[in-house]
Amino acid sequence: MSRNEFIDDDDFEDDLDDDLDEEPSDFRGRDSRQSKGRQRGPRRFGRRRGKISPAYADKNFRLTYKDPDTLRRFLTEHGKIRPRRQTGLYAKDQRRLAREVKRARHLALLPFTPGHTHTH
């Protein structure tokens, strides 16, 4: 072997760096993967704005079993407690809501089901 046939180490490292800088043509990246099944909507950029809990938006708002009209706002037409993503309450307030609804049901201030409403 002659001296010219040896590869210079510096040239070899430069070639590797050049190869790493180039992306392969079929590279799509993490966000552009084809999803199988359900198609997602367009990606939203930026930060999501947090919801304001009704308990903190209104200073006179109180979750108490003694006020069934307020508690009815957080129930479905079937008498179920709405989930947190629908009520907009914080986790602690959602737990308080569940406790107060159960207390009101126990004292017959709220019905357990729509069939329990007594009308004469």
C-alpha cells in the first residue's frame, strides 16, 4: 500500500459530520407520522389557556348541599355528576361538588335519578 491510499482521520470525521447534518429524504419527523385509524385535527401551536373555575370566577359562589339549585347546574339530565372537563372546576372543587351532591341526595334535596322526582 502506498502512502496515498491511507484515509486521513480528519477527512473521515468531516464526512461523518456531513452525513449527520443531512436528513434522509423519507424522514418525516415525529409530528408528521401517519396515524392509523382516527384522523386528528390540525395541530394547535402555542399554549392552551387554562380554564377559570366557576368557584373562583364568582366571589359569592359556594358549593353547599343547602343550595340544590346551584348543584343542579353540575348534574346531567339523568342526574349524574358532570365530569370535571365539562364543569371547569379544579380537582379539589370537583371532589367537594361530588360530596355536596351526595349529601343533598341523602337529605332528599336532589333526586338520585330523574324518576325520583315526585310531582302531584
